[in-house]
Amino acid sequence: SLGCLPRFNISQLEEWLRGKNLQQSGAAQMLEPLIQAAQLLQLKKKTSEDAEAICSLCTSLTTQQIVKILNLYTPVNEFEERVTVAFIRDIQTHLQERNDPPQLLLDFKHMFPVLFPFNPSSITMDSIHLPASLHLEFLNKV
């Protein structure tokens, strides 16, 4: 399914964050709209119950973003039909009480601090040997 590939890529990013011990950096929270967009692509989009499920799941996406994704959704094969206008209206009805920001795209200028732990080395400077092949004769050990 088309929705599986973006989710796989996002999982790779999440795994990288875990590997670098950056889960608390804020980057994982920034991925949440992408995760929900990938899940939205995989969900059924037919009944009122499907609309309710989408609305309860996609809390990090605005109504405008959800509607845009549904309008642009192209089925993978000819047996699957496009999302109907009635279904999109159902979504809008479910979400009409949300007080969403007007932006459609994510804020790519958002910056968050990343803290890297300081790990002092147990190697002392005077025990380091510089190989002659590096041609660093101009350096003096102090």
C-alpha cells in the first residue's frame, strides 16, 4: 500500500532518533503530523465510522490538512475509488468545532534545541601519538 512506504520512512527516522538518544529533543513530536498523514493514507475512507476514526486519530493535523490529503489521495489500483465529496464533507462536519490555525503546510522554520551530553575522554593529551603520515610536525605538545 502507498501509505506503508511513508510510514516505513518515518519509522526509520524514529529509529535514528532512538539510536542517537534524541527521543527527548522535540524532533519526535515534530514527526507526529507526518505519522498521522501516513496513517490517514492507510485508513478506510468510506463510512461515517471511518470519518470518526480519522477525526479521532488525526489530532496533530488541521482540518484543512486532512481535507487536502483526502482530496489529493489517488488510489493505488483501479478497484479502489477516490475519496467521495460526501465523505470529505462528513470529515468537515466532525471537525467543525476545532479551532485550527489557518496554515496548510508545516512550519519548516521551527527550531528546537538539541542537547548533546558531554562525555569526557579518559585519554590524556600527552598519551596521544600522532602518526608521521599525517604531517603534523608543526604541532607541539604542551
